[in-house]
Amino acid sequence: MLFNLNAGFFENIGKIFSSSEYLSMLFKGLGCTLLISFGATVIGIILGTLVAIVKIIPSKKPIMKGLNVVCDIYTTIFRGTPMALQLFIMAFVIFAIRGFPMEIVAILAFGINSGAYVSESIRAGILSVDVGQMEAGRALGLPYSKTMWKIIIPQAIKNVIPAIGNEIIALIKETSIVSMVGGLYDLTLVAKILGGGDKLANFLAPMTVAALFYLAIVYLLTFVIKLIERRLRSGDKR
């Protein structure tokens, strides 16, 4: 029985890779997954950086104190509730508009969620920089903002690259739940459709192929992150 199962499994794998129709469906799903992942990553990094800076800047002004409170509430809520729940609220409450693109809803949902995690990573990276660096910049007559952007943040980036890389990898894998809200043809949904079809009638093979696609993306991203780390660290040896 095990032999027959393996034979059927490899036969279905062969059908998937030899069928232009199946491959077209998989690459279409891959495109949707990459689109959502890329858009959410951009939003997450920008939003996370802004939130981290707001929480780091020392200020007694009421506006900044208010923004700090808002940022604390934002990170607490989005880090403390399930991503699936946030996606449902975005799709069926906040953006429950007829004809509104679900791709944009997913990008915003995942981007805002990712920003909460990225903000804490960047904040930790900034705090890890020796306070003497800020004091040195201010002693040279540089304003706080210029010292932060020119001296502190470049050093902090080196410290947070691994954490941000891990967040991006987690984000890519989390996008597998986007089909729950409907209207999105991602990689996982394509695997489900292929597995439920009459020609394959088995979910193991298409799910395995989808897993290989995810694995390839993560491996490539890990390789790029290591290259960036190596490039940034090379300057420390000079």
C-alpha cells in the first residue's frame, strides 16, 4: 500500500510539472503571493521605522506624547491579536466596499501587522547603539535629527537586518491564509484547487509542490539577506 501511495504521489508530481495548465496556475498563485509579500514588506518597513523613531525621540511636547501613546496601542494590538482576525476585520469591516481590490486589502493588512513587529526590532537596534555616538554627534554641533539619520540609524541597521529578515520570511509564509477572505488566488489556494480536481484527486502532491515554491523563496531571501549582512559588516573591518 505504501509503494502504491508513493507511486501515485510521484506520478501526480510528474503530472503537475509536465502540464502547462497546472504550471500556469501555480505561477499565477506565486505571483499573487509575491505581490502581497512585497507590498506588505515595503509598508511594514516604512511604518515600522516611523513608529520606532516616534517611540525613541525624547520630547515633552503633548503632540509627541500623544503619538507615543498611539504607537504603543498600535504595537500592542497588532502584536497581540491573530493575523487571521486582523485580515477578516480589514476585508469585511474596514474595507467592506463593493469592488475594492482584495490584493490591496491583503497588502495593507499584512503590512500594518508587519510594521508592529518591525518597529520593535528597529527600536531595539537603535537602543543597542552606544549612547556615546549620540553625544559625540551633538558635541560636533549636529542637531538631534541629523545625528539620528546620519550616525545612529546606519549603525542600527546592521543590528536589525537579521530580525527584519526573519520578519519578512514569516510574512511570506503567513500570506498562505489570504484565501480565507476570498477573491485572492494565492499559491496555497492553487494547491488546494489542484488537489481537489478530478485529474489529481489528491492534495499531497500539489501541497508538496507549493511547499517547494515557498522553500525556494525563503532560501533565496535568506541568501540575499546574508549578502547584505556581509556587505554591511565589511565596512567594520576597514
